[in-house]
Amino acid sequence: MSISLDQFERKVDQMVAVCASLRSENQDLRAHVASLEAERAALAKKIDTTRERLEGLMEKLPEE
């Protein structure tokens, strides 16, 4: 086998570092997704409230 034990250890260390980095990035992305989902829900609620208000105003308009 041409790879030495030291080289193998370095490769394993690199892989562990990459896995830790990806785990951290994944956590950040999950938090960002949760934040965006909360924002989307808030905006959907505002849209529903606005739609209901507009429908109420339209009902008050005199008919032609």
C-alpha cells in the first residue's frame, strides 16, 4: 500500500474537518429556512387580513 499512516491520518483529519464544517453550515441553513418559513407565514397572514378588509370594503360600495 503506497499511502503511509501519516498521510491516512491527515486525510481522516481533513474529512472530519469537512464534516464538521458541513454540519455547521447545515445548522445555519436550517435556522435560515425556519426564519423564512416564519416570515412567509406572517406575510400570508397579512395578505389574508388585507383580502378580508378589501372584501369588506367592496361589500360597502354602492352597486351600479
